Amino acid sequence: MRKKVLVGVSGGVDSAVAAYILKQQGFDVVGVTMKLFSYFDQEINDAKKCCEVLGIKHIVVDFSDEFKSKVIDDFAKNYQSGKTPNPCIVCNKYIKFKAMLDYALSENFDFIATGHYCKIQYNSSLKRWLLYKTNSSKDQSYMLYTLNQNVLKHTLMPLCDYTKDQIRQIAQKINLPVSDKPDSQDICFVKDIDYKDFLKNEYEIKSVPGNFVDLQGNVIGIHSGIINYTVGQRKGLGVSFGKPMFVKSLDVSNNTVTLCENSDLFSNRVTVCDLNFIPFEKLTEEREAYVKLRYQAHACRARLIPIEDNKLIMEFQQPQRAPTPGQSAVFYDGDLVLGGGVITL
């Protein structure tokens, strides 16, 4: 019997071509679109049209309750506490993989699949499933460090050896209606609105003015509300200081935003919590690794030093600019994803 695969078809070109490749490989493919919020109709319609072209069944499953509780509420909570969250990483952990896999297994599918640019392989000596970055400029391993062994075991990523240009060429060749559809760049649930207005409208989180302070605690201006700022920010401060000033930190308890010059944004040591490792369960001793502090950042060398309560310290060979609480740090050994965690400073 052919293995059954439930492919997350989002309405974009990558997931649709992933479904096509798996069908060509002989899998029994069904496309699923996860309804995540009320204004998701266009994506659902695009996904349905793609599945019709591919000749595969298309279903829609409502995950909007889980998405709100796990992703949107977390997004609001983090901004309210002065952090800068990455909702896509949270969504991958709880919705696009865990919730989708739970549904797939309950419906007797063998695998789930996505259009992510990443590679999954089994290592027989370690007896573990491993995650690797790809050579593609679209590599998405940074976004997937939270995946656990059960998810990796049941997940297929057929785009791992392709470039984005190759995927669009395949889409054009098979007449997919989304072949030229641009990639989504924005936070999906904050549609046609600034995230600050979203937080105000949906969660009644207000922008309460407070003090800008310098590194010595001296008041040097008035800010428009902590949710309007993130660590490393220069533009949009709303005050002129006669020289470039940047956001160093946010203090919710005192409603203050500390500003500094660019040279003061660099850190040698950064703390990370909420760790997840892939080749092993837990980091028990110090080790060297390459670290990405942002999705688009270059990897930098660091020493990982485990400490208590599922935390570690990253000690960088070269100071790193503006590590941001709420964002993720992802650890690599060459192309192998070791794991990652959330920056706390």
C-alpha cells in the first residue's frame, strides 16, 4: 500500500509544489489547509485551486482556537512584557507541525509534509532524527529548531534540495495558479494593520508614554509607549538627541526605555531559555557552536555553557549587536541544527 501523506497546503507556491513532488514520488497525497483566523478565505481558495490542478483531495481543518491561544495570545503577552516575539517559530512548534501531526495520525496518515526548505535525516548511530539546513537562500532551519523527535520522524520536506527559482519553474510547468504569487513577508494574523494597532484593538494594550533614560538612568526624553520599540531600534524614536541613539532595553515595571549609542549595543554573553535540542536531549557540558540570533543573520561562533533550569549562556568570540529578548538563538554544527532557545539577556 502507498504511504499516506497529509500535506499542509497554505495557498502559496512552495507547499503546492511539495504536494506535487510527493505525488510524483508515489505517495497517496491529500492537501490540508489549516484555517487559522477568520480572514483566511483567499489562502483557502488558492490552496483549493492548486489541489484541483494537482488532482488531489483538499480538506480544510479549523485550528483557529489553537492558533489564537498558542500563537496570537503569546504574541500579545510578549509585547506587553517588553519582548519582541517571533510568532512564526511558535506557530511551527504548536500548530503547523504538532497540531497538524496529531490530526494526521488520528486520520491514519503515515506522514505530514510541508513546503519548508530544510532537510530531515535519520542517524542510525545516534538513533535520532536530525535536522539540517540547506544550501538554498531560502533555508528555514532557523524557524524549525523547536521540532521534536516524534514530529521529525513523521515529517517529509521534499523541497530540501531545490532552490526557490526551481520551485517556481516547476509551478509554471504544471500550471499552478500561484506560480507567481509573492512570498508572504508580514505577520499573517496582522493583516493590513500595524501590529501596535492590532494589540490595541484586539487586546486593549495601550501605548502609555514614559521616560527615555540613558545608561546612567537620567531622563532624556519621553517615549510614546513600550510596545512601539524593540532592542536595537534607531528610527521612530520621536525625539532628536543630536546624535544617533538606539534602544538598549525596555523596562515594563518602570515604563522606561533605555537608550544608548551604537557601541553600547554589543554583548559578549547572552542567556537563552526554553531550550530544545535535536541530536541529544540535553546539553550537559560546554561546547562550541555557530549561532544565529535572527533569521537573516550570519552565524557567529560561540561557546554554549549550560546552567540551571533549562537555560544556557552563549559566550561569543566576537561581541554581537543587539541580541533581543523574545527572539530565538539557534545553534549549528556545520549544517546540523543542534537546537535553540529564546533570548532573555
